[in-house]
Amino acid sequence: MQSELRLQQEIVFFFHNSYPELRGCLCYNNNNSIGVRRAKINKSLGIIKGRSDLVLYYNNNTHHIELKTLKGTQSKDQRIWQLLMEKQNFKYSIVRTLDEFKDLIKKIL
């Protein structure tokens, strides 16, 4: 089974090469910390638990994209983040495959 890391690499590679005019509009949220010290630093810098893996900024809209394996589920913090973003009228999607991402991009663009 494909990992979330590998899925994210495929998505970023696809987007970067398919939409060169939008490079920089699809961004990675580095929410992962290694070690307690780094986690505390990241929290003090504004890193928020549960934030989506990717964000696409396009045409005056923000699209939050959470990546999951075929069997993966959202954590409690991720569900809270999703609700918070949807209350602010931002788009939020869960993507499990490169094909799902391609379909989502076609709808957005």
C-alpha cells in the first residue's frame, strides 16, 4: 500500500509539471515535528495540529487538501481543523490517490 508521503510526492510532482504557471500556489504545511523541543518551537511559531497536508491558492480561493492512504482516517485534530476551515467558507478535501487529486484539480481549475 502506498504511503501518504509517497502520495504527496506524486501529487506535487504532477502539479508542478502539469501546471507550471501555478508553481508556488500548491503549498505543503510542515506540521510534523521531530522531538519535543522542535514541537515546542513549531507551536510557538504558529504550527497548528491537524492542519491539512497541502493548500492550493487559486483564483481568490483557498483549498485545503488532506492526504490519506486508502485505509487512513482523520485524527480528531484534523476533523476539528476541517470544521474550522469549512466554517470560514474554505474548501476542504480528502484525497487518497493521484487520480482523485487530478479529478479535484479539474474541478477547481
